[in-house]
Amino acid sequence: MIFRIFEKKELKNLFEILAAHNKVVGPVEIGKDKQCNPIYAFTEVSDFNSIKLDYTTTKLPAKRYFLPFHEDLSTFRIKDNNWQKTIDYNADRPLIFFGLHPCDINALNKLDKVLLHSVFPMPYYVAKRKNMFIIGIDCVPQPFCFCRSMGSDTALHGFDMFITNLGTRYFVEILTDTAYNFLKNIKTEEPKEKDHILYMKSAAERNKKFTAKVDTTDLAKILDMEFQSDVWKQWGDKCLACGTCANVCPTCYCYGVEETVDINLKSARKTKMLHSCNLIDFAEVAGGHNFRPERHSRLKYRYYHKHRGFVEAFEESLCVGCGRCGESCLAGIKVPEVIASVRGGKKR
Amino acid sequence: MKAKESESKTYLGIPLYRPKVAFFEFSSCEGCQLQIINNENTLLDFLSLVEVVNFREAMTEKSDDYEIAFVEGSITRNDEAERLKKIRKNAKILVALGSCACFGGVNQLKNRFNNIEWVKKQVYGKHPIDTAPVRALEEVVNVDLRIYGCPIKKEEVEKIVLHVVLGKSIDIPKYPVCMECKANENICLFDLGEPCLGPITRAGCDSWCPNNNAGCWGCRGPAEDANVGYMKKIMKEKGFSEKTILERLDCFGGFAQFPELKKKGKH
């Protein structure tokens, strides 16, 4: 691993170099909520000054850039009784992520396990993932962040370079030669011993700020034991089955596919749409039977996929602890509370 | 009667049956029908799929020889009920078009009052008028298909009609508007302090109102498995008054079957 350090103003120069030929996505402020707190979102940026590197979190993850809500998997041109199929992975150019927090980088690493490194990779994801340049940035833990419990508070790989704010300068960790070459264009220095101390001090300060926790000890086993627990029913009574938790989740990748014919009958398309296991349509099969007609069983299976099934398959959870689902849930269903209630739940 | 082969379209070389369709309206603003003719970009393609034989808002000719009847509006008089029964007899498929036809729509607001005579006096004064409590189409005749919305979403109607013609299944979302609203990357209206029925209202409108910073009023009726009871509690906790919540839930009649709405006014 290579470390460098550079003056803050140099970051703008780096942005200009990257943005000159590439599409850059970064956190920007898109409005204020009713308490006048800023609301952030990842959007395409062309002006360095619009990027808010001190953002708390975004409502939606950057997921739509590699797993769009709707994506045409193939399109068809129909002429007489013939048709021609076109497949487009919808990755026309590299994408630069300017300022992803460790949780969101870890989310990509988790998605990689399923969509990139599996026996059947998903080419639509791979094409986008392989064409990314990621600049990670350290964050200030928020009251709803439980990434530390999920082991996602730091990112070890899955990015090109990672910057840490050391006051007047950025400490940068370089992971790829692409990043190394880009950084040659700005003024950087070899960090000295005192910079290492500053870095460690800043990391220790950040660690003190984590407040939300999830006890993951033996969680996969406990979930197995508590499958019939009444607490699921209690959370199900609150759940609106609106799918928001999955939509704001950086790792939810379940989807449905729809085939539609355009009204002119000259073209057709096969479209993928991100779905949510909390929706009543999700477990409905051909013929109309629904395997999980009840809200509580759908909610439960979402937790089982994240904290049990994925753990069994990959020895890690599919949750990064970003806390977005709990923050967006109108019913106030939050992962730390749900897990705590299962651990301490009454048995039937 | 079979549609003329020469006029019908083909799909993958196979000629498509071109059904005869008719449009009718009862108590309504006729805005749903207007939505259909509004869609100029695809209107010709749409019209080539079906043969319109009756459409008062769009053409002079009239015929009772039709297979699919699209019926807009609610039933507020006895003569309307009789006319609807005749349409039902003529049509193989009867489609309820829009919120008024599906649930009574805005018109059914008067049903909240116990005394219809009091309502009549408030609205029309001494002017004599024949009006009964509002009924949705399905309270009078069998309805085969419901197209929700106030107004209907023209893209959805086109898709439904296309699927009828192609013999594909018609899948109307069972999930709520939030799903589409999130895909459209809107800021949640509750974050902005606005009330919204998106979490319990059936999707399919592409979150039309929230896209324009207006909270959902539930015009498409409840999503399947809508948690109306808890939604009411959430809205109350967020500081919205009972009046604000009921006004929304009551507005289009889609939520009328929920126990949370059984309370009637003092008149």
C-alpha cells in the first residue's frame, strides 16, 4: 500500500483532471428537510464546489449507477415475422465516484461476491463495476450508523484511493496504479511520522463517535432459533410493505423482469426492475399463489437473507450498517432494534 | 362482428384481432377520457389496435355494437344505473375507467353524510335535482377490469389495451407508490413535513404527484395489503391532524372499506 499526503486545495486540481474526460458522481446537497438539515444525494457533478465532501449520508445509495432501478436488459426490433435482439450492458463510459464512505465501498464488495465473483456473473453489473474509479473518503459517524458492528466501518479494498481529512491536508491511501498515475498530476508528498500520528489520532477520534451497535455474536444461529418468535409479528404489524428499505439499501439486489411490447408493435424490451422482498407481489408465483402473503413473514425473510443466508454463504452479513433503511422507514423499523428484539425476544 | 383483416395490425407476422371498443361516461369530469385522446404521440398507434365505435368526447358516430366498454364516472341517479346495465349487456368486457368508476371518486364524498337531503340543500339550494348516494360501477354491475387513477395514467391504459390485444396478462402493481417514488429519487415528502398516502396507495402512476412535490391523495385506492391503520398512527405521530388524514383517505373513496374510515359526519 502506498500512502501520500497533499494540501486540500490540490483535490480540486485532481477533480478537474478527472472531470475533463469522465463522468463524475459525487455527494451534493439537494435540499433541506423540515428541520433545515441538508439532504444529500449522489448525482453527476461538473463543478467541484457543488460536491459536499463533509456529507453525513445520502438518502439513497449510489446503487442506481451500477444497479439501476429500471434497466433494459435487451431490446428487440420487430419486422414482419422476424425480430432482432440487441443487448446493451448500459456502460458506455467509465464512472468516477468522488467521495464514497467506507460503508458504500463495502456494499460494492459484498455485491461483487454475488454479481461478479459468482459462477454466473451478471454482465450488466460487471460492465459497470469494471469501469469505475472510486475515491473513498472518511466519514463522521452518525447516531444511526452501526457499520462498526457489521465490520464495514473501514474499507480494505474495492476502491482506487481513499482520502482522510487531516485538517489542512488529506492523507491518501493508494490502491491501484490508475490512482497512482492520476495523483502524479497533483502535488503530493511522502507522509512523515508526524502525519502517521495525525492519521491514527483522527481514526481514534472517529472510532469514539460510533454509538449505535448491533450484537452479531452467533446471530445466524440465534435467527435460526428464533424463527417462530412473536417479535416478527410485532414488527410486521408496523411494516407498511412499501419497499423503501430495499430501495435505500446499498446491497439489496433482488429484481423482477418484465417483457413489454411497444405500442407501435415495432419494438419490444425486456426490462429489469429492482424489487423488494417486503412487497406483496414479491413472493407471488404463476397461478397466483403467494408464498409469503403476510407482512411479518416478508419482513422476516429480508432479515434472514441479510443476516443469516448471506452469512452462511459468504461468512459475512449482507448488511453494511449504513442505517439508511431505519432512517427512511416511516414506521421506524430499525435494524439494531429488530435484532435486539430477536435476541431478547419472547419465545412462543 | 369480426374486424376487417386489412385494417388490423400484425405482431410477429400474426394478425391481431382488433376489438370494437366504446367509451361511456356517467357522473364525472370526463377527464379520464380526455387523457386517452390527449396522448397525441401514440394516439394513432393506439387507435390502430382497436376500433372505436362510440366515444362521445371524440367522435359523432355512435354504435351499440362493441365488445369492450370503457366506462368512466360513478352512478348517482337511477337512470344512470339502467343505462349502465344496458352497456353491461352489450359488452363482453366492461372496464371501470378511473377513480369515479372504480370507487365513486370525489363524488362519493357526499356519502359520508347521513342525510342526503341536507347535502342537496347545501349544494343546490332550492333547485330541484335528482341525486342518490354515489355508487361505484361494481355496486351496480359486474366489472371485469379496473383502471385506477384520477385521472388515469394514459401510458398505463395503453399498456393494458395492448396486452388485451396481444393476449398478454395484465399486471397492475399491488405494491404502493413509494416503490416508484424511490425509483424517481424524490425526497420523501414526510422529510419535508408534507402528508402523503404513497406508502399505502397502489402504484402504477409513476408517483405522479410526489414527482411534482405534492403528497399522494390515494386516488388509485389502497395497495394490496395496505397497512392503513398503522399509516394513520404514523401520520398522527408526525403531527398531522385527524382532519388532514381523513380528508386524504376519504377523497377518492378507495379506502372506504377500511374500518378507520367508518366514522360519519354530524349531518
